[in-house]
Amino acid sequence: MLKSATLALALLASPLLLAAENAAEPAAAEHKALDWASWHADNDIRNSASLQRGARNFANYCLGCHSLKYMRYSRMAEDLHIPEAELKANLIPTGDKPADYMLSNMPAADSAAWFGKTPPDLSLIARARGTDYLYRFLKTFYADPAAASGSNNLQLANAAMPAVLSELEGVKQAVFVNRETLVDGKPVMEKVFDHFEITTPGSMDAAHFDAFVRDTVNFLDYVGEPAQKARVDIGIWVVLFLLVFTWLAWLLKHEYWKDVH
């Protein structure tokens, strides 16, 4: 009788324990998702469709302030398989030609007056900072009335660049909490980031905006080294050749030494 009662209690408790575990899993997953310092771009420069979308994103949202002084429109179109008609209609500013470099038309003096500094050229930004840095930078803007631009950034504190993509992502607030940490063995209260809260929705949901940022970062990665796609493709054939050559060399050595004991 006692065994039967114990078994019944165990069977009743099992669903409750399972429900508690399932309830804890989303909370843990949510906390991990807010660990912005571990976010990765995971871009793929061999994805031509992503690069084309990234070029469109850059032309529409970045080229007004930032230049790509080492990239010609024609080279970009050739590498990314963009038809010339589409290039002229959608990507080249009025007055520019396909052979021109991708330069911003904003006067340096005006940009310095508006933003406090001239927006940097982004030709090599992916190589200098890394794609993960760019991805986190574009994803961690938040409203900050105390900042001159009205926004701030977790990746680059007090960034001069405003949250130009807020119309897509929406305006969000950063929620900070006080947590106790040890400094030289002494407990100290530190203000740390906890999560974001969307206050004004944008035109994109989270998934579409994330794809938008990844495509843009992918394009900047390509711009930093336009030949890297060809380099990777050639590298694969070189490795295959070396493997075949090694196999042939082993067969030749085996044939030469087969009578040596």
C-alpha cells in the first residue's frame, strides 16, 4: 500500500517538475539572447544574394554619410552580378558614373558641424574592427536624451553616429540594473546592461531587421577584400590538388622502394 501511494505521488509530481523545468528554459534562453557581447555576424561572402541586398542597404542608408573610397560601382556590380541597368537605376547617385568610386556627396565641413566629426570611410572597417563588432554596433543603439545625437550605443559608447536605422528597428530603451561585483576583494555595486525595451516599433520585425544588419555587414566584409571570394574558391582547388599530388607522390615512393627491405 505504501509503495502504491509513493508511486502515485511520484507520478503526480513528475508533470509539475517537468512544467517547472520547461518554464525555466525560456527564461535561461532569454537571458542568453540578451548577452549582446556574444553576438556573432555569421556572415557568408559567398552568398551573392546577401551581398546584393547589403549593397542596396548601404546605398540607401549609409552612402549619404560614409564613403567607400577604394570601391568602384562597376567592380561591385561585376563581383556581385548586378545588371548595369539595375546598378544605374537603384545604386548610383544622380551624376555619378559606373567607373566612379563610391563616395559620399556630403561636404566634410557640414558633416563635422552636424555630428561633431566627419563620418569615417568604411572601405576597410570590417578588416579593422571585425564583422562581429559591426554587427553588434548596428544592433545595440538605444535612445539616450543626454547624448548629443539623442542615442547611444553599447558597443561604442557615446558614438557620434545617430541611430539611423531606428525607423526600421524601432526606438528602444536600454534597461540597466545594479549588480554587486568584487573589486580587489570588496563588493561594489555596478550598473550593467540587462535588456532592451522597444518604445516605438519600426517598420521591420526583429527577424527582418536582423537579416538586414547581417546583409549589410556581409557587404562591408566583401568591400574590405573584394578578392576574398575568389581567393577562397581558388584555395579549395589548391588544397584538392595538394591532396592528389600527395597521393601520387606516395604511390611513386611506394613503387621505388618496394624492392628495398
